[in-house]
Amino acid sequence: MDRICEYKDCTGCELCTAVCPKSCISMKEMQLGHLYPVIDASSCVDCGRCAEICPANTCRKGMTEDLFREPVSAWAAWAKDRAEYISSASGGAAAVLSGYVISEGGIVYGSAVCRGDSQSGKSFTVNHIRVSTTEGLHALKGSKYVQSSISEILPAVRNDVREGRLTLFTGTPCQIAAVRNMFGTVPDNLLLVDIICHGVPSMKLLRDYVERNLHISPEKVSGMTFRTGGNFAMKIATENSEYSHTPLSGRRTEELYYNLFLDGFIYRDSCYRCPFARRQRISDMTVGDFWGLGKDVPEHPYGVSLLLPVTEKGERILARLREKMNSYQRSVDEAAAGNKQLRAPFHKSLRIKLFRAIEPLFGLKVYYLLVADWILRKHV
């Protein structure tokens, strides 16, 4: 085979590398550090397994529509436990869900910042990890505005599910599609929860930014967060110091990486044509921030979660969580109205196209030139 899917549709889920019987697929860095599969033709036996299982081929809009379902309801919720609520990025609903699964003897898979190692020269990464204890759930907290890797953890997910353990896998919708495709038919003991995703920058770009723009050695990074309470602020912990910036105000001059992310300049090509950015969902439940929530809901100073149960399994689990959350039923229409990613993918504007054309020559800071009028308007 010469290719698995259309380049512009590849989500970088790495499922192809995990299922290839000859291990002849590797991931290569392209523009902005995004990873794409490359096939070693000398080892490939043309079995077609990679193309058959690829989410980019099975989940394009208009294909296999039976994979997508309308949410049965919408809920605004936040954790009753104050410490849990304050330490979570958007209401703590995901933390409550993970805690429930662990309490039932289950296993939780989610993304975590994996610290660097200055002695071995290993840089920090963001990978999906396996958690089996309540104490281990702390590593999964917080938003990660970067693409995590799931390839190394997929065999463990398959083993836990086949051994009958209640297994929660939380990830972006395209990662959920990869896990679904790995199983074919989703077992009842596998709970799939997708996060509302706006698009993903690459791990390489984040590491390079930390090193070149912030002058922090990636090998010394021990932790990273992108949200503090209800504020958008990046914090990077190292072995003996911490970097942080003031919460964003919208000026677009305060933190380059964060603004590149929020304005959609550094996503994968597939993010701008994402088949999952719509009301119909591919998981058992969708979680995210509840933007645009009506004023009739009690005060929630540290954010509020949106929960969209999609399947009967999702409804059952949500019913068991309500005693640990302040929850208020809302309409799916309200949830979709406040969150663009429940309506359509992020638009690849002319500014973004120009950025991607000239960034290889001028670097990330060319962003400021392309949004100069926005910056000036904000200061007027």
C-alpha cells in the first residue's frame, strides 16, 4: 500500500501502527510537527488492515452514519466536593466520572503530562496512561491543549476489556473512533467518553515552543497545566522553578502558544474538516465546558461541565454520578448554541492559510503580523 487515507483527513490517532501485522508503519513529522503514517513498502504485505480500520476512512461525514447518535439530554454539572471542583479545569465532572469507575474496581485511561528526565535527556510528553487507583487520577486532571499519543496504551485497553474489567477511555472524538474501530463492536464494559475538541496542536510544536520561546529545557519539565480554575493560563513546572503568565484577556499578545491555539492557527489539517464536530456524537457520553449556560443556574465560580449522554450506557452511568454533582438538566439546543464545535469544525480562515504558508520561513511569531488589526482594535 502507498497510503492509508487522504493526507488531509488523517487524525494522527496511530491506530494503524498498532494493528499492522508487520509493524511496517511509522509516524513521520510534517509541517508544525504533526505526525502522519509512512509505510515501509519493502515490509508491507498489502493486507489492507490499516486502511480498513482507519477512522479517517470509516467516520467521514456521510459514511456509516449509524456510528453517530444525537444526545438524549444535556446537563450542566459541577462536583459537590469543593476541593475536586476547584482543582478541575471545567466543573470536575470528568473527575467524578473517573472516581466512580475506580470505586467500582475499574480502569481509567486518559491523557497525562509525563515528566521529562534531565539525566537521560528524555523530553516531557503528553500520553494516554492507565490508572487503577484513586491516587493516580490526579495525573489526568486539567486540559491539555496538544495532541496526546494513544498508540502505546491500546494493547492494555484491549486486554482490560477482554478480561471483563469496567474500562473508561476518555479522549478526543477521533481517538474514541480509533478505540471503537479496534474492537469493532463496543463491549458493554467499555465506556467511551469524548471531550469536546476544538483542534489539536502537535507535541513537537509544544516542546519546541517551550524550549525556544520560553527557554525552558523540555527535559526539566515536570508538569504543565493550561487552565487554573476558570482562567486560561499556562503553567509549567520544572525541577526548581515555575513558569506562568497572567490569565488571557483577549489581547493576543500575552502568551503566543495559547493564542495560536485559541485562534486555530496550529491544528492538524483534519481538524478543519473534522467529521466529529457536530451534535451527533460517536461516544457513550460527551463532556466539556458548558459555554452559554443560562443565568437561571446557581453560581458556579470555577466553571461548569457539560455532559451529553448519548447511549443507554451513558445514561446509566450519569444517573449514578448525580449524587456527587450539582446537576441541572438543560436542552441540547442550548448546549450546541454555546459551543461551536457541536455545530461545525473550526474554520480554516485566510489568515490561517497565510500563516501556514509563511510560518516555515518566518516562524511562529509571524502570527502577530497576521492579527495586527485585532491587536490594535483591542487596545483602542
